[in-house]
Amino acid sequence: MRLLVPAAKILRRGFWKGKPLPFHLSSPFCTDNADSLQSSKVKIFDRDLKRIQRNRAAWLMRPKDSLVDTVADNLLDRLEDCTKAFPTALCLGGSLEAIKRLLRGRGGIEKLIMMDSSHDMIKLCKDSAQDASNSNIETSFVVGDEEFLPIKESSLDLIISCLGLHWTNDLPGAMIQVRDAGNLLTRAGFTIPGVDVDEYTVRYDSALELIEHLRSMGETNALLQRNKILKRDTALATAAVYQSMFAAEDGTVPATFQVIYMTGWREHPSQQKAKKRGSANISFKDIQKQFATPT
């Protein structure tokens, strides 16, 4: 089983650190072994609030959001790098509609389960137009929590999460540093971990438009220890300062989203195993000499 994950955060001097994350899982998350998978007991996010925010975002969401579509498309491209097909797949939270619309037969998926904690997001995805290339895929829709998946172990070939898992409490701080992403996959029991990072710059007419875009993606603050009251005057003043500090020459406000793509596989006897330390019969110095450019 394979896992695909994209995660994102906005890089702009601490103005906002959102964390959209695409996940592609090679091993199943399931309620049967939830205790062993949830290594953190720390509660960072208000999951009920995040569900409410996502319900609201389902009505505010932009049709064919270029940023979300780009991340989803790049995530699904990873399926084309595999010769293996994934007949049964689960898509978790995040950008469900974009994944459903842009799948286009990739991955050899025959049965697709779309799951989100937001009822309105599920309804949006269910009501969205079906791409002709996906018409043969048996698709079902489930309202459920990513932290407690109602899925039996070893029942899936693939799990995808696009810009969703960064709001779960069992990934404490792991997405903040790119260097931790590979360790996170290994700790979760995945093998052959792969991590790469892309950055996307989006230009907005104003800082307020940036905030509205985050709202439409369901990416507003859901920290348990957040300040629950933000006065309108404070928000307007903050947006004005932000625009004066970071606006480009043409007056637009650029925001850079850093997206972390993670891929892992469930352990299997057929996979290549790492050699024991010290078992190499050629040194890197010899390789360097072999390919060194003559001066």
C-alpha cells in the first residue's frame, strides 16, 4: 500500500503559517491499531472548529482554485511514476474535489473512497461534475475523522491526503521542518520514504484578499490556544501594515506557499533492504576521482 501526502505553509515572516498537506499512504491507517499509530497525546488543534471552518469553506471555495489544483495535480503525478496499480484507494480530507476532478484515471484506481470530517465538503465533492475519464471508478463518500479512520487493516492499496493532515493532532510539529518529514514516515511504519518540496507564489490584490483565500480553503486558525476575539479594526490595521511592508512594485501582495510532498510504502518482503553499514566495496572518494572534471 502506498501513501501520498502534500503539506503546505505560507512563508511570510510569521504573518501566517498555514499548513496544507497532501498525503499518500502506503500502509493503512485504521481504528484497529489506532493506539500504536497515535504517538502524541498533545492536543494542538480544535478539531470541532476545523470541521466548522471546512463546512464554511465548502460554500466559499473558489471553483478550480489554481493553487489547490496545482498541488493536487502534482500529487497525482506521483502515481504515474509507479508501474503498480492501486485498485482500492482512500482520499482523506483536504482538497477532495480537486483530487476527484483531476484524477483522470491515474493510478489504476477502480474503487475510490472519499472521506472528510466536513459534511458540506463531502456534499460538494459528491455533487461536483464527474470527469469522463473517471466514469468507471466506483466512488463512495464517507463523513469521518482522519484521526480515527473507520477502515479495516490491509483493506486499501493507496491512501491520498491532499492539504488535509496538517490539522490533525497526531502530527505534532512534524511538518514544521522539512528535515523531519522523512523521519515522520519512518516512525509511522512506512518504508522507502520520499520527500520533496515545491514553492508556489500567489499574488493578491491586497492582504485582505489573501485572508479571504485562506478562509475559502478552510485554512484559518484552529489552534486550541488561539485568541478567539479579533476586532475588525485590528484586522484592517494588520492588513495595511502587511501590505505596506511586502507589496510588490505593481501593488500586489505576494504570498509563498511551501508544499511538502511525502510518499511512503507499507513494508513488504519484496522491497529492497538497506545494506549493513560498512558493507560497501567501493568508497565515495574513488567514485569522485572517477567522475572528477580534469583541470
